[in-house]
Amino acid sequence: MQGLGNDFVVIDATGGRPVPDAATIRHLADRRLGVGCDQVLIVEDPTIKGFDFRYRIFNADGSEVEQCGNGARCFARFVREHGLTGKDHIRVQTRGGPLELQIEDDGQVTVDMGPPRLEPAEIPFEAPARAPRYPLEVEGRTVEIGAVSMGNPHAVLEVPDVERAPVGELGPLIGRHPRFPQGANVGFVQIEAPDRIRLRVWERGVGETPACGTGACAAVVAGRIWGRLDRRVQVRLPGGPLVVSWDREGSPVLMTGPATTVFEGWIEL
């Protein structure tokens, strides 16, 4: 499946079916030797009462991560298309907290990502106090970032021209910076208007991806905190547009976008 070019292998592991180990995840994600994807998504039965499913996300390097917004939209379409639920509104548990998924009449999916976490300890990010932007020393120079958790940690860096942004250079340096003890996804955002931004994202364990749903949410939250963005923003990513809405601190971030099934198949492991 894919959401704006961010692609996934999705596996039904309900009913106690086995979950692939890290080596198998890496094999599945390999674009030459396996199926090829940015992340492997696992559908499991919930372990907490009140949820419809458990949603697990593994990066291409085999590491399990807390959240993936583009994957969440694909997850919603998958469980409906495979008859695992008949609901339009689906509640799933993740390592990053609960998610509310709404399948719209036009087939797009709105994800209620919950409120962003902004306190440094909750991101987690090492800082003496919360601030709209934080100075970060990167190989002898200082860059300013916003830091946000959408269930997973994000650094957001404003740039004048996203096409020329040094994503491949700065992305891993910021994403693996020791002040992010769990690493971070790194968004490079160009603010074109209060209701429109352009964004490129370097993702932990993956590298630059065509789209990142949680990265889009984090960029809008950061831009709102900076006083630069409206409540509802179109986020233009290399893979296509998302619409992200956030009212104020304490309120949930809503993300709407497409999810597409590419093919189904079997692989012998």
C-alpha cells in the first residue's frame, strides 16, 4: 500500500498469527531482494479493552517505532478492504498512544493524531525549558529547530527554499543528535502562505521519504506555535498534498489524505 508515495508492506497478524522478526522485516523492506517498502505495518488484535486493533510499525531497518500517519491511513483502508471490520470509525492502539481513524465517503482517511506533546521530556528532547525554537549545535554551526512529538519525535527546521534544503546532509545529523535520545524525524519546511507549506522529511531508519504524515502534523504544529500558520493548512510533500488542522494546545491534530492498495501477494520466507 502507499500514501502519497510513502509505501508499506501490510500484514494481517490477527488471530495470533506470528509477527516477523527484525531480520525478516529488513528482508521484506529490501527493494532488490524482498518486496520493498519504507515501513512494514502489522495488524494485530488489541491488547487493551476499547480498541478495535493494535497497530505496529517497523522501519526498513527492522526497528519498531511509535507512530506513522501515512501508514495509519493505509491501515484503516486495509482492515476495511479485508473485512476485518465494517466500521468507518476505527480506534487503534499504538506504541505512541491511541489513534482514531475515520474513513471518509470519498475514500480518503482522516486520522485523529491526538494532541501534540510539546514538553521536552515528553518528546523526548534534552532542553532546560520549553521554547518555540531551540538552538542546536550541528558540526560547528547552530541551527534553530522546533521540537514536537506526534507519538514519535520530530525536529522541524524552517528553510527559505525546500528544494535546495540540505535534507541528505542535515537530516541524519539532526535526527541522530544526542539531544534526541530516541532519535528524531527531521522536517524541512518552507512556509509559502499562512494556509500552505511545502515539506521534505528525513525519517528515522528510512532516510528521505516522499511523504510523512506525522512529519506534516509536526510541521503545522511548529508553524502554529511560531505564529506563522492558520488553523487549517495544506501540506505539499514530494508525494502529494495532505490537509492538517490544529486548533490550539491541548486539542488533537487532524490529518486527511489518501491511501491506496498497490497489490496483494504471498512471499515465502
